[in-house]
Amino acid sequence: MEDLFERTILIVDDEAINREILGNIIQSEYKVIYAENGKEALEIIQSEASAISLVLLDLLMPVMDGNEVLKAMKEEGLITDIPVIVLTSEKSSEIESLKLGAADFLTKPYDLPEVILARVRHSIQLFENSKIIHATEFDKLTLLYSPEFFFGYASQFDQRFPNTVMDALVINFTHFHLLNQLKGRNFGDSVLTAMADGIRKALLKTGGIAGRNEADCFYLYIPHADNYNIFLDKITETLSSLLKPSEIRLRLGAYTDNERKFPMIQRFDHAVQACNSLRIKTTASTDICIYDDKMAEKEVFDAHLLQDFEAAIEQKQFKVVYQPKFNITGDKAVLCSAEALVRWVHPELGFVRPDLFIPLFEENGLVTKLDRYVWEEAARQIAAWKKELGVTIPVSVNVSRVDIAAPDMTDFITKIVKENDLSPSEYHLEITESAYTSDSKHIIKVVENLRALGHKIEMDDFGSGYSSLNMLTDMPIDVIKMDKAFIRNIQPGNKAMHLVELVLDIAKYLEVPVVAEGVETEEELKMLKEAGCDIIQGYYFSKPIPPEEMSRFV
Ligand code: C2E
Ligand code: CA
Ligand code: CA
């Protein structure tokens, strides 16, 4: 195949006659540029390294000789960018040049033109081929294998060692995108490089190979081990110069391949799935999950749910239930609003819990359709209660992170509120705390807009994720909903209770009320009331109920 572009060769020689002889030979195939001494040559190389395919460099020259040029190129790392052939009449200086990184040499007086051209072509091609191999075999940032090569070598490993039980591991850094956002891409890159170093160190002990797929997703193929702590420990060690221990959040998913019954990529899919299943637990700083039969079952179950989604919407299998919230600031608890929660009554699987399908639908882009269905139902329900019970029960609906990305979200809400003759203040939106950290600028804009229209914004699951206090002061919200995880553990004077008090202080400073959710017992209620909490939601007062049962609380 013919080359698509003409390559440029730089000829460096102080004698005009030599430049001319070589130039005449070479210009039949290449574009030629000239320099008369080393200094001139170096300047050209420094300014146009990427445009030059080869340098033909005389060794004996005034001002700056050939080996000095090579030295300078080596120091500046240019010698790995451009191959150099040295031109010499003395054998003795060749060795020195080759040591300095020259690719080849031509001795004066010159050979036949064909021989010279052949050597020039050969040097350029060798160099370009190795560059292509390097560019694709290794990931540039971490110098681990790139994905294609990783999978290729992993398969070769299997062929060479058919009896070794191997594990597919996936390691990543939880909320890596946040690190990039908060500390910048360069910092993110140095974290990835450090992770790769840790992995390389651990591999010296375990054997096996490693690659990087994308962003913070590292793949390892190693002989089976009963535990993988060595990887997490080594990575933590290398990260400790960049991050505080509390900032290091690693996850590891593993799939042990006893029978080699799946293709390589699928084994890694299993490991990724194991790793993703850890996402839900946000409290542990490092975590390991091994793919097992249960996860295989879950995979089948998830596929089932995804397949049935459209029909479920059409056949109205999704039901909305309402959990009342009570204001406890007075002597008697008073119903003040309700949260809309979705239920799936599946014709074959029966009742399916939302935490089994909401995260799945979020991942697969279906949640917005479902949420809009729930939002419409809720708007209709507020209007229905008004008519039947003669009172307004404001309802809060859940908003997934994904929903906010849709450019017409606010228009949609406005439309359903109008269609049901509601005032926006009767319609609240619960946005989960972690949503604020993903594309915070956009989310803040949407929230500001909705508030300007008169909607109330409740920050859901506060304390469960990564809110920075900074953010809270910039953020327009109307209500904080404390994550039910702390309520679960409160005892007078314990850590969970201190956290609750802290949240209440923050809320007081921001002048917004706090909803405590998941309140199950009288003791919890008492402690929260004493601490100054305004609103309570939880089984103590009521489980989520169908709308027709709401009348008993009015
Ligand atoms: P969430 O928004 O934090 O909702 C509160 C969850 O706590 C509900 O679970 C509710 O039933 C439960 N809960 C309430 N009181 C208590 C209590 O005293 N003790 C305990 N142990 N739990 C209590 P549910 O309905 O299973 O919903 C789980 C999660 O699913 C919700 O958490 C929410 O994140 C999501 N979800 C539910 N419905 C929707 C929806 O329509 N759209 C979206 N995007 N997410 C939804
Ligand atoms: Ca909620
Ligand atoms: Ca919540």
C-alpha cells in the first residue's frame, strides 16, 4: 500500500557536497530539509519534531557535533520521537552514537543509492511500527494494557496455563468523577497513575496481568486467591500521598472462573456486576464483592424486569402509595403532607420492591418514564383529595438524578400542575442529596427555576452521601430530609444522635425545617422531638398507604 503522506527527512552535514550527494539520493522518495551544523539541526528538531520522520546526522561538525545533538535529544526525550541515523567515516564513534540512541549508521564514502534508501526506509518503518504498537498496547496514562490487548493476553494466558484457576477482578474508585470535578482532571490523573502503581506492585507477588478499561476501571487477570486485600492495601498505600484515608474509596469485584465456561469478556462483565453491586453501600471505605450464584440469578431477574417494563406501564401495574408526614412541633401530631412512593404489582413476580427496580431503571434510562407516570398520578391525587376531603394534602414526589437532565422537566411539572388546577406550593419535589454533586451547576439552575415557580424542594437522604457544607449554603432548598440510616441507630448521646443534632443545627442556620424519616418507635420520636425536629415520617405513624386510606389522618 502506498503511503498517504510524504515524510520529511532532515540532513545535517557541514559540508555542502555531502548534503548534496545524500539529498539527491533521498529526494526521490522523501521531502528533504537541511541543516549545516548541530545547533541549527537541534533548533529544527525542537520546533518541528512531529513533522520530521528521520534525521541523517553527521558526527564531525563545527559549533555542535553529532553526538552532542544526540545527547541533547536524549535529555529532552526527543530521541524517542524521531529516529536518527548517524553519518560517519570512523568506526570508533559509532558505538558511542548507538549508545546515545542512534537507530543506525551509514559510513562514508556512501554505498550504492539503493542501499542507502533501503536503510532509510527500514529505519522509518521500524520506528513507526513500534510507535503504533506502543500506542495501542498500553494505556498512555497508566502504562497498563489497553483493553483489547488485555483481553488478548488474558486469553493467551488461559491457553498457556489451562489448569490454573484464574480470577477476573475489577477495581475502581468510588465517585471518581467527583474527585475529577472537585480537584481537577490533573489530580484525577495522578490518582489513576498511583492506583496503577499499587496494582503493579501487588502483581509482583500474585502474578497475572492488569489493564485499564476506561476512567477508573482497572481489570486484572490473576491466579485464584482467597482474598484480594493485597490489591486494596497496595493501592491505598500508593494513594496515601495524595489523599486522606477517608477520601480513599475503593471497590473490588471478582469472578472466579473454575470451569472457564464463559468467554473472557463475559467473565469481566460478571466482575463488573459484582463491583457495581457495592455501589449501594456508601458507608464502607473499601469493599470487595465476589460474583456468585445469587448475582447470576439477579442478572436474570433484572433482565426480566427490563423486558416487562413497557407492558407494565401500559397495563398500569405500577401503583402509587402515600406515606404521611406529621408535624410534631405542637402538642398533637398533625398531618402536613405525604410522600408518593411507587409499587410494582407484577403479574408473575408479585409485589416488587422499588429498590429492586428503581436503580435498575436509572441505569437503563427507563426511570424518567416511570417517574413521570408517578408524578402525574400524584398530581391527580392531590386534586382528588381536595375534592373528596376538602383539604389540600401537599405531596412530594421523588426525582431521580436522571430526570433532572431532561431539558423539559420543569415544563412537564408545570403542565401537570396546571392540568389539575393545583398551586405549585402543593407540589413538592424530593431530590436526593447525591444528585447535587453530579452536575451541580445544572441541578442548581433547575432547582432555582422550580422554586421560583413556587415548588418546594426537599433534599432527600441528607447525610447519606457526599454533601459538602459549602454546597448547602449555595443551594436553594426548602426542607432537609434526614437519611433514615441515622435514625435507625439513635440512642441518647451516641454518635448517630450527635449527627442528628448536627443536621438540626445546620437546618436551623439555613432556616429550613427537617423531616426525619424511618421513625419506627416512640423513643425515637421523643428523642427527635426533644432535639427540635419538626416533621416525622415513618412506620411509627404509618406505612405508605393507598390513597383511599388517607382520609383517616385528616
Ligand atoms: P426514599 O425516597 O428514601 O423513601 C423512603 C423509603 O423509606 C420508602 O421505601 C419507605 O417505605 C421507607 N420507610 C418509610 N418509613 C419507614 C420506617 O419507619 N422504617 C423503614 N425501615 N422504612 C421506612 P420504599 O417505598 O421501598 O422506597 C425505597 C426507595 O425507592 C425510596 O427511598 C426512593 O429512593 C425510591 N423510590 C420509591 N418510589 C420512587 C419513585 O416514584 N421514583 C423514584 N425515582 N424513586 C422512588
Ligand atoms: Ca424520598
Ligand atoms: Ca429518603
